[in-house]
Amino acid sequence: LWTKHNWEPKAPDSGQVDLSGGVILKKEFSDPEGRLETAYNDLLLFLAAGNVPTDKGEYVFEFLPSSDLDGEAFRLEVNDRNCRIWAGNVEGIRRAVFYLEDEMLRLRAPFLSLGTIEKEPAIQSRISRCFFGPIKRPPAMRDELMDTVDYYPDNYLNRLAHEGVNGLWLTIEFRDLVSTRFTPANGKDAEKRLKKLKQTVEKCLRYGIKTYIFCIEPRAWGSDDPTLESFPILAGHNGSLFCPLSAEADEYLYESVNKIFRAVPELGGIINITHGERATTCLSAVSSFSDHTGRINCPRCGDKEPWEILHASLSAMQRGMKDVNPDAELISWLYMPQPQRFHPGDVYKLGEWFYDLPVHTPKGVVLQFNFESGVEVEAFGKKLVGGDYWISKPGPSDRFKDIANIAREYGTPMSAKIQTGNSHEVATVPFVPVPSLLYEKFSAMQNLGVTHTMLCWYFGNYPGLMNKSAGLLSMNDIADDEEEFMHQLASIYWKKEDVPEVVEAWKHFSEGYENYPLTNHFQYYGPMHDGPVWPLLLKPADAPLTPTWQIGSSSTLKPWPPSGDRVGECIGGVLTLEE
């Protein structure tokens, strides 16, 4: 990250200490696994890039333990002789090192401001995804655990750590990683996959980044699955959905998770879509928007409350994980993005049963929900409603606020699923520079007591300005307003005299971006992603538009043709072309 700082020679102001005479690192903080070496080395390289000697000098950086601090919290005391850095965890030291570097970048000199500060994150888990990792989706279906490619270069991980990312997720399926008493034929290449997974976990931890496995489990059963011949009790609604309300189901879920974590005990946790996206438990028979009464025909789940079904599956998975790693997190993602293709008159109010889920989520399980799904605006006298995911409309939606408030009342940790760098709005750029819109998101998240965030889906994870914004906005001392925040952010990257113009530009970008039409049709089929290569059809061909989120068909595995001229498909019947 650091080659040469273009710092101009100048004297420190009163209230600042000059480090240019040299710095010595006094590393007294216990680090038996050596995971702070990447941070210490980064600090040495940072100072060297500013011509600050690190093999001599009288100024001392002391790294010290403190029992009153935990996690990524840290305390700094800067005086004219030394800088004392206290933390209760190696990750607090790492955060402090990066904070000190940012402060020197802001001052454009090897100076630090005198005084004592204490910081800790309000958003404790900030989980992104490896930009280089395959997505394990059609048409290629490439599984990063089945090759020898290192998708996690050291400098990339170091940059993510500087930007505040402390978790990465990757996709797995139970049937690939483990066999169980009930599924002895599964896990064919488990040893190979788990070995690669462990390597990834260990490498990322050197930079303070945990690895989370993402899944949609338990999977519904196929009609010809041999498991059901021996264990029919595992089948629920319609003989295909997974019924978690039996001792056998509990054992299957416990064993599946426990075996994964015993093989890779330092996993950060699991992000699991427990309802939505794909069929899982008997609760999948119930639409997010309907009443649940009479909709499940499973002999065990039919008369149960929806929360009882999820409680059973989540509890078994949580025990399997916690029995190996008590610090690992189970994040239950309720993927309810509707309405994805809103038309006037559509009903998109969640069923009443949904609001019981945060009341009865197993203790310690984190509940995750889409931050903007259901967000509303009015344009041209019409109500527009968005599904997932939006940066141009920061949210939160009313439904997210409702669920977060209930979760806080009942002590259920809450996670916000957002997009950080970009979204379906325009996913073909590395990131859209609109930090003020992220300020609105994170300010609302903190006000609602949100403690976790999943920063991206397969896109929106490119390192840079927006990742850095998310990291800064996750701390407990968030700026009072977006103007102040943008000045803080810009001062890291630009000279003092240029900061006001940069901030003004960001304001214009955000103001323009907020005009993006709030209809998922425009995201999914519109020209924003690749409009310059749409064929110019001079005669009407009535040719359909192509999905922007897919390279090829998930059913035929053939590439989609270029988009045609049926532009009405991306307006969604909500707006006119002129609008």
C-alpha cells in the first residue's frame, strides 16, 4: 500500500508531536499466533514511505494490554515522548495502527495530535466478499474450494483490513463438505474442499479478517433422494421440504455443522438464508406476505407457529457450531426482498407471523434482513417501491425499522444486508462515489441498534472509497452530519485546500444518483450496466432485453444474446418512457 508519501516539509503545529526523528515499536502486547505481524510490518512500511526512520529514534510506540477493552476497541495516549496504545484484543491493536496511519495522512506529515482518545465499533461485524473469488453459479459453476488458485493476495487483504472489513463470506453446501449418518454418500471431495477452506481461513486471519461460510440450508429434498427411503421423518411439507421437528433432523443439522467446524475450527461463522431464495424447511411453504394458517401440510409442523420451525433448525445448527467455536456467529438471513417487480396495487406487506421471528430467535443468533427492501418514494404522483438492493435510496424501509426495533426490544442482535460499492443499479463499475448516501445508511443503522452488516452480494465488493466509508461509519463516534463526515473522509486522500471541492463533487454525485428510477425492472433489464454495447436497431425488432445480473441462462447454460429494443421491459409498467 505504501511507496512514498508526498509530504511537504513543515513544522508541527502546537498540540502536535513530530515523529520525523525516528520511531521505535515496543511490542509488548501478547500475540502468540503472530497475527499482528502484518499490522506492525504495515506501520513500518508506512513510516518508511514518509522517510521516518524505524531503526532508531527516541519516540516510542507502545502496544499494551488493557482489561477494560474488548474486541476492536482501543485507547490512544499521545504525548511528546511516546504513543501508548491499549487494547484487550489483537484486533483492537490493528484498528489503532490503521487509525494512526489515517491521522498522519490527514495531517500530510509524520505528526500526531497530542491527547487521549478511545474508539470502538458500533457495527462490530462488517462482512464483505472476495472480489476475485468465483461465484459458483451458472454457467461456469466454479468452486473456489476445488482448485489451487489463491484468490486472497496479501496486499488485497491488507487493503480490506485498512478499510474496516473484518469478514469475508464464501459459498458452500453441506452435501459438498460433509457426510452424515443420514447422508453417507455426501462429501465426495470434502477433504480437498476443507483443506482449501482452512488455508483461506488461516490466511485471512493474519489480517484480522474472519471467514464466514454462506449457505441456504437445510436444503429441500429431491423427489428421488435416497435419504428419504431410510429416514422418511426428515421430509415435511409435500414430502420435499426439510422438517426440522424431529430428533433425527436435529442430529442431521448438528452433525453437518459440527463436522465442518471441527475440520475448520477458526471459521468466523455461518450466514444462512433460512427463509427465501430457495426452499429449505417446512416454513418455505408459507409466502412472506401470507397468513401461515393451514398452509403447511407437514404432520409435525402443520400446527406449529412459524418461529418454532426456524427455532428448531437454527438451534441445532448453532449448537453444532458453538460446541467447537463458542465465538463463532450464526447469522440467520431472512431474504424477503419483495416486491422485486412492483406494479401499482401489488400487496407487499409482510405477514403478521414474520414479526414473531425476532421475538423467538435463539439467544445469540444474529437476525439479518435487507435494509432497503420495501423502501418507498413518490415520483410523478406515483408510488414507487423497491425490492433489493439500493444505494440511490439509502433506506431503511419501514419494514426494516419495524423488525430492528422488535429485535432490539427482545435482545436479538440485528444485521443489515446492504450494498456498499455498487448495486444492481449499475454493477459494472468498481464503485459509485456517493459516500453521503452511505452516511445515511450507517447513521440509521446505528440509531436502530444494528451491530452487524453484510456489505455486499457477489458485486459491490471492490476495495476503495465506499468500503473505507463503511469502515469509518461503523465506529461509535460517527460524525454529527454528512458534511462533517465527508470532510473527514476526503482529508485522508486529498490535500486540505482540495477537500471542499471534492466534497462538493460528492454532493453532486449523490444528488444525481438519487434520481435513479426506483423500480427493480430498471436495475435488472435497463441500459445502465452496458448500454453502450446494446445494438442500435434502426427498425423495430421487438427483441427482448437481457438480464443484467446473469451472463447466461441458469437453465440452458447458454449465453444471453445482446439486449434488444423492447425498452418497456425495463420500465416495469410503473413509469412512462418520458418519465
